[in-house]
Amino acid sequence: MQKIKDLAINDAGFAFDPTTGASFTLNEVATQIISSLKDQDDLQLISLKLTEMFEVDFEQAYQDVQEFVEQLKTYKIYS
């Protein structure tokens, strides 16, 4: 989990990984998920936040959060 805490993200969604030097752009949803993971929120709380922010149903938000977290694990950004 430490690597996600080191990720630098600006207000425009530009992310920089100081460990690898990689940079990438995040959309608003991805930025919110990563911010919540940095705060150590669990997946259910993150999904609940997304339902309130983006007017999606909880089940869809939870599934999307799970899929995004799996992608972060694949890229070794989150464990």
C-alpha cells in the first residue's frame, strides 16, 4: 500500500509515481478512488462516496471500484 501513498496527483488528475518516474492522467472517478485509498477507506465506503458524487447505483460503483483496484494491483501501485 505504501506506493499509492507516494503517488503525487494534482488537481487536473495528472499523477506521478516517484518510485518509477511513470506519469499518467486520471479521470475524476479514478482520482477520487485513489484519494480514498490513500485515506485507507475500504471499498464499500469508496463505492458509497461514488454513488453520492456521481449518481450511480451502489452495486455498479462497487464493481467498478473492485475492477479499478485490480488494475492498480496489476501495475503494482496498490497491494
